[in-house]
Amino acid sequence: MFDGRVDADLVERSLAASTFGSMWLDILRPDYPPLTGPVTCDLLVVGGGYTGLWTALHAIERNPGARVVLIEANRIGWAASGRNGGFVDASLTHGAENGKARWPKEFDTLSAMGVENLDGMQADIDRLGLNTDWQRNGMLLVATEPHQVDWLRDAAAEDGGRFLDTHQVQAEVNSPTYLAGLYSADTCAIVHPARLAFELARACQDAGVQIYEHTNATRLDSSGSTLRVDTGAAIVTARHAVLATNVYPSLLRRNRLRTVPVYDYVLSTDPLTDVQLDRIGWRSRQGIGDCANQFHYYRLTMDNRIVWGGYDAVYHFGRRVDAGYEDRPSTYRLLATHFFITFPQLDDIRFSHRWAGAIDTNTRFCAHWGLARDGRVAYVNGFTGLGVGAARFAADVCLDLLDGAPTPRTELQMVRERPLPFPPEPLASVGIQATRWSLDRADHSAGRRNIFLRTLDALGLGFDS
Ligand SMILES: Cc1cc2nc3c(=O)[nH]c(=O)nc-3n(C[C@H](O)[C@H](O)[C@H](O)COP(=O)(O)OP(=O)(O)OC[C@H]3O[C@@H](n4cnc5c(N)ncnc54)[C@H](O)[C@@H]3O)c2cc1C
């Protein structure tokens, strides 16, 4: 479907005035000071994205009066948490299919915990009065290839949701590429990603968390019952620590091969006029995704821009996180082309922003946890492309693990198991490129997976975004 042709001039024109950088971060944000002198605390949180912020907030709510310090190498929410699509999905397993295949016995529990987490997040946002543009409008999965229609029909029968035929789905959102849809009303919200991070930071500070920006943890040592974290300018002495550093090099060497950075690219349009919006409908303002292996995700903002991302998940040899990978003209052209194939009636639309971010991908496509240094350090990594909702659950798991007493969360097989690491280079690169190539082939041959993908499936290994 996305092989269709679009006038190259239209694509160039549409991107010509776009600004490079996350549209979400184009708002006023609070400043926090750098750490300049030694500090002692009960809990040190390293990383100021959603995971670190939820950890700090819930830690101080569990233990009012505890000294909780959060340090962020750059700015709060500047990384994945300020660049994502803002889809807050209930899934903790990067979708039902992945969860069922890996943890069939506990999948129902994982699903229930995922919905509980989404409801809990909504309740936290309401309780704390966080201004995040939260909209619980549900998720519309669309089929754009004939073989995907039956997938959606089967998913509706197995996992719930309302199957929509071609006429019904196009009545919701008018794209000629849609062949069918699956609408799930309760399991997804959309949010302003950067506001969520900034508002969580405000709530943390209100609750007594000390936040320091421009404070990079370079080394973690332990002696006796204390941890020492070096930030260059100061030493933090802590009883416990949570490492919420996502795709960035872990302070624990053992974690370095567990994930790889995969670049995900996004465009945002100018706000649609009422006339432009009328051409496509989308009155229910659901989040939308297509169900290819290489998928697009898109949603409306409060001021009616379309944020349009996905498809071209790129891994670069050497596993580096590097801002130089972000401005990738060929990918933005591809995304714009697919946009106009999806919405040909919006050929007068221009893109205002283009940006990218690194996704923390592991071989099981969803978060994994662990403890280090005699149980005094907890870590979580590997959200792959679905961490906005899962980060809150992950934070609770980290705090449970540090507390030490078993909880329904820490008893989960998903939490107790670690994924297999990726191999070192050059094998990682060869394997990931072969997987991407095979996934693309599967998307173009009625979803049929080749022997390479079937072998990875059998081993429980893979690559996703
Ligand atoms: C383009 C894009 C689109 C996405 N879309 C979605 C989506 O729609 N829905 C969804 O569920 N997920 C999505 N994701 C994934 C989601 O954004 C992430 O899973 C989530 O934001 C992870 O939050 P985090 O706090 O773990 O990581 P981050 O937001 O990356 O925060 C980690 C922080 O740790 C800091 N840090 C690292 N090392 C150190 C150190 N040594 N010392 C101090 N600080 C350190 C970093 O500076 C960074 O700020 C998307 C991701 C990207 C990149």
C-alpha cells in the first residue's frame, strides 16, 4: 500500500519549512540547578525521563520524609520522554501478541495489570492536577494490506475491541488506504509527552524530591551499606539507587549488551484548519497505528496538528546514541510520502517540525529489570517503542525490588526473567539488518515470515521498534 507514488515536489515543498527538533519541546519549561556539592539521600534516581520521575514521585509518596534526589545529565524530559508519539498504551508487553507468545500463563494477569496501570496513571494525573493534555480516546488499529484484515478480525474475537469494515473505518477517519479497523476504546490514551515529563517534575518537587539537571552520573561505587555516585562536580552518597537511564550507556557494565539504540523518526504538521480536518473526519480523535511490522503511528494534538511517526526504525552500526543520526532527510521524505498516500486530500498541508529519538530495544521488546550491588541498585531498560505508560509500572517494580518483600509485580515471570543480550558488533548489525529486511519482505508478501524470522521466533529473539 505504501509503495504508491507521490509527486516528489509535493514532498519537498511539504518539508521545506520544517524546523528540526521535537515540536513537543517547543514550550516553556522549568529550570533545575546542577548539583555542585556533596549530597546524601535515601534514594538516588539517575535519569529525568518518565521512569525516573515516576520512581522519584512514587518513592516519596510511599515514604513521606525520605530524602529522594533525582539527577539528570541534560534537561528533564529532553530525550525519548520529550519526543515520543504520546500514545499511552495499557500494554506492558509491547502488544498482546508478544505478551501471549512469551508469557502465555500470566498474560491475563499482565493485561489486567496494564489496564490497572493506565487507570492509575489517569488517577495520579487527576489527583495531582497535572496539565498533560490527557485524552482517553482509545486506539484505532488499521489494516492497509488485505492479509491484515483477518488479523484484525481475529484480534477482535480474541482480545476484544470492535472490528470495523472498510466502510466503517473510513467513516471514522477517511483514508483510501484503510481496508478495516480495530477500535479499542479503553486501552489507550494520548498525552502531550513533554508536558507529562515537566508536570511530573513539578509534582516531584512539590512532594520534596530534589531535582538536579546538567548532572551526569559517571561512576557508581558501593562500599558497606552505601553507594557513591560521582557526577564530576559532586559525590552523591545514597542508601539505594534506581537507574532510569533508558538507551544511554548503563552505569552497570553487565547491561551494556542487553539493549541497542534504534532511531525512530517523526513529523508534525501545521495545525489543520477546520476545512482540512473536515476532509478526513477523525472526530473521535483516536490514536491510530497500522498493523504492518514496519508500522506508522499518528495522532492529533490539541491544536489539531497531525503527529506522524514510525516505519523507518534505523539501527546504526556500533550501538552509539548520537545526535548526528537524527536529521535524516531520506527518512523524512519517506514519512512525508507515506503521509500523502494515507491522506491524499491533505496535499495542501505543510510539516512544521521533524525530529527523531532513540528507542531502547531489547530482544524481547519490553522492559526488563534487575538488582545489583547487594540489592541496593535497581534498574530497568528495554521499553522498545512502548514506554510511556509502561514507565510508571516499571518505576513501581523498581521500588518493589528495592523494598525486598515479594509483590504481585515482582513475582511475575516477566519481571524475574532477563532477555538474551544482543551479540557484539559486527554480528549485532548483520542480524538486525537481516531482521529488518525480512520484516519488510513479510509486510510485502501477505505477512508470511521467512525461515530467518521463524527461527528467531522459535528462539524467542527478535528486533522491533
Ligand atoms: C520518537 C519516539 C517515539 C515514541 N513513541 C512512543 C509512544 O507513542 N508511546 C510509547 O509508549 N512509547 C513511545 N516511545 C518510547 C518512550 O518514549 C520511552 O520508552 C520512554 O520515554 C522511556 O522513558 P525513560 O524515562 O525510561 O527514558 P528517557 O526519556 O530516555 O530518559 C532517560 C534519561 O536518563 C538520562 N541519563 C542517562 N544517563 C544518565 C546518567 N549517567 N546520568 C544522569 N542522567 C542520565 C538521560 O539524559 C535521559 O533524560 C517513543 C520513543 C521515541 C524515541
